[in-house]
Amino acid sequence: MPGKAADPYQKPLWVRFRKDLRQHYLAYLMLIPAVVLIFIFHYIPMYGILIAFKNYKPKLGILGSQWIGLEHFRNFFTGVFFPRLLRNTLWISIYGSVIGYPMPVILALLLNEVTHLRYKKVLQTISYMPYFISTVVICGMLKSFLSYDGLFNALGRMLGNPPISYLSEPAYFPSIIVWSGLWQSVGWNSIIYMSALSNIDQQLYEAARIDGCGRLRQAWHVTIPGIIPTFVILLILGMGSIFAVDSSKILLLYGPQTYETGDVFGTYVYRIGIKGGEFDFSAAVDLCQTVVGFLLLILVNWISRRTTEQSLW
Amino acid sequence: MKKLLALVLCAMTLCTLIGSAALAEEPDEMWIGDHTISWWIPMDGKTTQYFEDYSEHPFFQWMHEKTGVTVEFYHYAIEQKDTQLQLMINSDNYYDMLFDPWYTDGPQNAINDGIFQDIYEYRDIMPHYFQAVTCGDGSYSDWEWGEEAALYRQAPQPAFDFLLTTVQGQMWTVSQVWTDAYTTECGGLIRQDWLDEAGLEMPTTVEELDKVLEAFAARGEDVIPMTMDEPGFDYSGGWLCSAYDFFYNWYYVKDGVVQPGNACGQPCLKAYIEQFSDWFNKGYIDPDFMNREYASKEALLLTDRLGIFPDCWSSPEYYEALYTGDDPDYKLAAMPIIRMTEDQDIHWMQSYGSQNSNNACVYPGNGNAEICCRYLDAMFTKEATIRAEYGVEGESFVYDENGHPYYTEWFYENYKPNDLAYSYLRPSNVVGYVSVRAYDLRQAVDTSIEGQKTVSSDWFAASSVWGANADADYVIGYVTFDDTGWGDMYTPYTNAETYYTAEVLKLLTGKTDISEFETISQTAWDMGYHESRDLMQAAYNVQHQQAADYGMDYQFGE
């Protein structure tokens, strides 16, 4: 009787899993610590989300505190600072993404074109170094560089510009955060693209050269398509944390004079939750960020699947 | 015969027992027993240069010998304080003693929630501490001696125990008790040599200050005539805001009416802003004042670039000693509070003698509250206080024939500021009685005085200038709330503060025109100052009434 060939994937999941487990038991064994870690530190604490819906009192505990439903969410969305927080968070995040995503790609492409190995290694090391400096030190350096007597104003004076107290000017604050973030991470983030570049089949370059492509056209037709999947995956993942801008650096650099452009959800949560002790309200704000981030991630993943055929799932 | 022998033996045994009992030492009043308690406290900044942990500190090693109690210290970084405290609260896992914990629902709720021990419950086993906070006339420290004895005596503060008492009549902390020596700990320092060169007298009024700033600005582009604290107000001492009759700090109370510290919307604030903005735009004020950190201000002062520097816990001599620049005439002086007119009364003067400080709160949930209270009380004994202030008997101090402690020659010969003092004397943030001799020693010793050595306090001298002719009538003190009152007050206050501080900064720096002042102030008032002020006023009224019932004049000052 003619029939379809037996498709092993049609077997029940448990059977397939058992077979896979037998074949790759070592890999599964290695996976266990990571799964346990994620379960303990990411799933068990999730029950704490409950405090976003409660008038949380540490003395009464999470379950014992009074249930108040969506009151914290209402207070947040109708709060006087909500529009400003939303605007600042989105602006710094989008600005950071627009600058932060292409730059490591460009750096990786440029480094890829450097043929002198020692020079290339030196460049790579220099570009990675800021990543290993702690945020506190970075902020100290920034304060020094951007002060009235600092490096930037010294350069400005040489060009005949009047000095500016950069960290006192709300207009400069998002740029300071974004560009200093780029300085810190561009080298490090380029590593993954360097890795993607090294996986591109060299025969493609050879074929392109035979077809008469110069270096620029090789980059356009071979290199960039080769790293687009990595770029898209990182972009999709990044969308999930669009509301999670680096608030630790902002906290170290901002002040009342720059709240107007620098106060974001993360800093607000820190001020109200940690300093003010309103954990329930802060949990509600955080939950909002996470839910919106998650929805954005799904949306971007769907768009990407439809347009580039690249997606997380 | 046997009976006689037995009788003799019995008599001998009895004599031995009686003799032993008679010869036995009196039990040490500080001895508590073999216990272990934990203390969550940061290390005094300079102490970290010499010790890894307070348990290594000779004072605490001595305390261990005297009390038998082992203290396990948990030192946190200052900037981690709030985070660690909130984590402690939420994990319900506390140390036995907590340094200056800021419970967001206020001290009363901390006691109600079982986080702070009501110290009154252990009143009977804390005789020394309660003598210190209730004697009212300063007699607790009657061992202080010498010409400065009156200065080093405890500040007479009849309401001190009341300051530590909540609205429900419970005591929420064990506080440091201070001497009366300092009128205030903050004020301005000025380049005296620059004043002399300009032929100007020490400024005492806003008008005179304006002339001084102009003269300092004329010294060159690199010179910053005056720097200011970050929000644009002198929260270090009120030496400039006082002229405008307000004080930028939390709340203050004027004629029984509670006001937000920044005098939201009031004409006095507007006048201050107009003057400040004028100075800022003329280049008289540090253009980076909003971002400049303390170390950077210090660097300006020590590199001949700064004329006037608001500071706390320092003295002109301290910076003169640190100065390594080229100017042989480098000289600083403490500035008196700036007034609008020479005869203006100043009503803001905050000093440690009139308020609680460096508090140690006891957590009752670990079952060690009694041991903690006894240990803290031991730190208020005369022996512990003298050990804390004078060091080791026979080495750094001896008693004279009148029973007065005084420092030995050896101590003076070996003394170096910020060095020996930290090995011998109690760390500055630890509770106990603070007579300030030890604090003086951290700064400078004047060995030029003939005869019995005394400590010349530059710090005290600066404080005297800063606090001259001022009282503390506007100081609101520690207002405690019942139930949810604190939280109800704090949230609208924070909202208004967040908005107003930023907007006032724009006015101060001239980015927003002063004509917007009323509109901005009204917004802040509606945003939360109004509501929070009313709640603070109500709580203050209750506390004020209780103080009156307690037989005390709760108003500070005098």
C-alpha cells in the first residue's frame, strides 16, 4: 500500500524527547544548571509580581497585604510625570537603538577590511576596553570630561566656542547617555558581528570577485547579507527591552536640572521604589514596562518573519 | 576531739568563704556576658584607611573586653544604604542594630511593624543613656574639665528625650548625645587674603557680599567667586538663605506655621532667586554648581580658583594645612551668616546638640534587643566615654589628682590628625556621648599653650563664627506620624519637590524668566506641597501639643 514514509517528527513529543535525550544526554546534562538557574532566579520570583496589585506592607507579606487591583497602574498612568517619563524613555531608547545597532556592524565591517593582523588586534582591543570599565568610573570620567573646565570645553575653546556646562543642559543629556553608551559598548557589541563575518563562506567572496565585484560591492552583496540574520535577531531581542534604558548611568549623571530629558522609568522606579520604599507602585511600573516590551518583541518578531524571514521563533 | 576538729574545720571553711566573698571584685557595671550581636553600620570614612572592620578597632576591642559582647559588624557602602535597608525590610531579615535607618513609613510605624524596638521598654537597664537624654541640664558630662569644660559639657536640651519619642510615646532610637560646643556645623569659608588685597572687610550683608563677589570676579577668568550646593541653595548652614528668612531643608516652622523648606511661592524665595540669578549671570557663581562634587570644590579651593566655599565640619586651618600652592599669603576665614541688614535676627541654626544624630535603632525580632540595649547603654558609661574621647589610660591619657582625664605628653608628641586619633578614639558615627575633644583632635592640636595641654579647636572657632547671633526658632525637629500619615505626606511632597527643584533651578540660572515664578510655584503647590504641608502641620500640631503636655517648650532656640 502506497503511503507516506514514516515521519519521525510525527511521533509523540515524549517519545521524540526520550530519543533525543538518549542521543544527546551529555548536552542535556550541561543544560541542567542553566535551567535550574533560570527557574530559581527568573520564574520563582515572578510570584512577587502580585505586589503590583496590592497595598504591600512588608510586615504583612505578599499574600497578607491588601488587594487593591489596578490602583497603582491607574496612579501611574494618570500621574503628573507619566508623559515625561514615557517621552524620555522612548527617546533615549530609540535614539540609542538608531545609533547603537548600526555602529557595531559598521565597526565590524571596517575591522573585517583590515588586513594587517597586528593592527587589527590593537584596534579591537582598544575598542573593547571601555566595556570593561565600571559604570561608576565611566560616569566619573564623563563628569570630568564634560565639566566647565573639562576636555570638551577645552576643545571648544580652541575652536572659539564659549564653554558649556554640558551636564546642566537638558538638551544635551540624551546625547551624552547615548554616545557614551556607544563608546562603552561598540567594540564589545561588534564581536558578535565579527563572529558572523567569520562564518561567511569564503567561496562567496571568490565568486563575487570573479563576477567583477570590488571591495564595496563584495561588502554590499556578500558581507551585509551574511550578517543580516544576526542583526535582525539582536534587533528583535532589543525591542523587548526598549523601556529598559541604562538607568544606572542616568542615575549617576542626572540631577534636577536634567530631569526634563533624563528622568526615565528606571530612575523613577529607583526614586520611588528604592528610596521611597514604595515597592508595590514600583512593581506596577516595572510590570508595565515588561508587558509592553514583551508585546513589542512579539510584534517585531512577527514583522521580521513576514519581511525578512528571520525570527526568534 | 573529733567534734572539736570538725568545728575548727567548719569555722575555717566559713572564714575562707567570707574572706573570699569580701575580697571578690565588685561586678563591673559594663559587664553583660558572652553574647554575640550584629550591627549594620557604615565605616566612618577615614577609619577605613586604618581598619578593615570596626571589630578591629581598639575601641570596640576594649568594649568586648569590658562587656563580654561580641559585635559582628556589617559595613555597607554609603550609597548602598537605602537599597540594603529596603532589601532588609522586604526579606524580613534584619541585623540586631541598624544605623540611622530611614523607615519610609516613619519611626512610629517602624515600632508598630516590629522593626524598631521601643527603647523605653528597657529604660530600667539603660540608666546611663537615660541620664544622658533626660538630665536636661548637661550634668551628665560633669567630668569634663579645664577651661573649656563648659564648652565640652553636654548641650542642655530639656526636650532631648522628647525628640526621640514618637507620637504614641515610644522611643525609637538610641542617639548620639552632643556637647554644647558647636552652635552649628556648617557655614561658609572665604579667602581672607583676597579680601585683604581688595581692601574689603568680611562681608556680613547681601550688599557687602555683592561687592566681595565683584572683587573676586575681577581677579581673572579662572576664578570662581563663589560655589553653591547642588540645588542652588546653601543647605549647609543656611548662611545665605537665612538673609531671606527661609531655609532650604525639608520643612521649617515659622510662628507655628509649617512651611516647605524652599518657601514655595513666597516673596522671600523670589527675592533670593532674583539675587542668585543676577550673580549667576554676572559669573559670580560657579557655572558648574549643579554638577560639582565635593572633591572638585575642594580642589578649586586648594588651587586658588575659588573665593567662597560653603562647607561643613571644617575650618580655615584645615584647608590651609592642605594647601600646597604657590601663594604664600593663602589664608581662609570662616564667614558669618549673611544678613539683609546688620541687625537682622536669624532663626535657623541646626546643631548636633539640639537633635538626634547617628542613631542606633534596635531590631527586636532576633531576640537580642535586651543585650543590644545593655551594650548601647554601656557606651554611655563614664568609663566608655572617657575611653572613646581620651584613648587608653596610662598611654594616651592619665587622671590628675582631681580625677580629671588629660592627654599625656606621649599622646601630643605622637599625635597626627587623622591618624592616631582614629586608632584610639571612637569612630565618629558610633553612638555615645560626644564631648568634641576627640573631634577637635581629628583636626588640630595646639601645643603652643603653656602648662597643662589643652586642645585648641579651630573647628570650634569656625562654628562660633558661623553660628553667631542666631537661634534655632525655625527648626522643626523630628516630627513623627501615626498610621499611614508619613506615606500620605511623603508622596505628594516628593512629586512637588521633583517638579519645583528643577523649575527653580531654571529660574536661578536665568533659563526661565522670573515672571514665571508665581505660575511655577502655584503648580508645585497644587501638585503636592499644599497637601503634604497640611499633613505635616497637623502632625506637628499634635506633637507640639504633646510636648506642652509633657511640660516642655518644644520650640528650639535660645
